[in-house]
Amino acid sequence: MTEFLQQIINGLSLGSVYALIALGYTMVYGVLRFINFAHSDVFMIGAFSGLYLSKLLPQKSLAAGLLVLAGAMVICAALGIIIERLAYRPLRNRSKLNVLITAIGVSLFLENAGQFIFKARTSVFPDLFPARQFGTSLTLSSNQLAVFLVTLGLLVSMRYIVLHTRIGTAMRAVSFNSVAASLVGINNDVIISFTFGLGSALAGAGGILFAMNYTAIDPLMGILPGLKAFVAAVVGGVGNIPGAALGGMLIGLIETFVNSSPWSTYTDAVVFSLLILMLLFRPAGLLGTMQKEKV
């Protein structure tokens, strides 16, 4: 039972990171109806931003760690807005295939730029918070506790923004009908840029939290977590914010339990098999709803 509970703690810690990345996918899809595959590389930029910002604040403390986290989120938010403005906005009225190919191109550009700027090697991410272990039979590290608290705070903040602010109301209006939203005075360009910025900030936070627990980072680190976060978004329901969080937690738990079993070699196969099963039997996801379309 102790090992079981320990694996739950580890799985929820990993799932929290997947949830933050999946939220970025699902927010962009909810507004623009396409998957931003460059999102996983913004996650990587967040980790490296935290690495270089931490060198400016060598003292390990709660305030310094939160400052590094906030700085990385701001950098990634700015990057997301730039990507939307330069790469996606000119293609907004083109076919979805054009946008998809562009998203893949932006992803490859960020990966290769990362290898050029950060070098194609593994870097060690420093401890942002003072290291501490809680418990004897069950181990909860200060990094895991930070992951839980930061993720919970960001999820609550984002839900408040979407449901209880004017810009959140505008986001939901653009998601429902962008033409009608523009007719009532909503600036669609501003709302879409804000959505990209908010989603990218969450990816940056996910990159920091992931690097805190796994320490080794490299310019290609976003590929596999990004794909698994996409699976999480599909499992929970693409376009559904609580669904993305639920999907991230489920994927984190499944991956952790399979990793600790004799079938650990097939962890990735199990995760992506779940994607296939969801698309076959419940394509709308666990919390999504099927929408009828007129032909």
C-alpha cells in the first residue's frame, strides 16, 4: 500500500506538468480549432529560460524560485504572441492544412534554433527551492510540493480568467462564433493573441516544473512530453479546460504505474494506445460532448 500511494504521488506530480501543457493545446483549439504543435517547444524554451534566469538569482529561496517561474512565463507568453502574429495570423483564413504544416515548421524551427543557441547537449537544471523531504514511509519532496501548489494555483487562476473576467467572456464568445463576436465589438486579433500568450505561459511554467523534478534538459526535451500532453488533451476532451487537466493527471498516473511494472519498456506504447482507443470509442474525450455538424 505504501508503494501504491507513493506511485500516486509521483504520477500526480508528472500529470500536473502534462495538464499545464495540455491546457495550452486545448485553449488554442477552443478558439481557433487547430492544434499548435509548436506548443511543446515553447515548453522547452520555458525550461531554458528558467535555467538562465536562475543564474541571475543564485540564492535558493522561495521568492527567488517564484521570480524565476514568473520570468519564464512572461518570456514564453511573449514568444507565443510573436508566433501567433508572424506565423499563424497571416494564414487564419486559409485551409487548416496550411496552418498545420506551418505549426510543424515552427516546431522544427524552435528545436533547431534551440540546438544552435543552447547547444545540442544536456544541461543540468538547478534547484530553485531549498531541497527538503517530507515524510518517512511516503516521500514528498519540496519540488513535488511546488509542482502541486503551482499547478493548482495556475489552474484556479486560469479558470477564473476564463469564466469571471471580461476578456474571458470575449474568449468564449470568439470560440463560439468569431464573426458574431467581431460584430459586437470584440477585437478578435487581441483575444487570439491573449489566448496564445496565456497558453504559452502555462507551457513555460510546465517546462520549469518538469525541469525541477528531472533536472536534465536539452533542446529536444519538449517532443515526448508535448505528444503525451496532446494525448491528455484528447483523452479529457480537446477544447475542454477541466478535461485537459483531468487527462493530464490520468496520463501521468498511467505512465508512472506502467513504469514501475515489469512492462516498463512499453510505457509509451500504452500511452499512445490509449489515444487510439479514445479516438475509436469516444472521440469527444471524457468530458467533451459530441457536436453535430450539418453537411
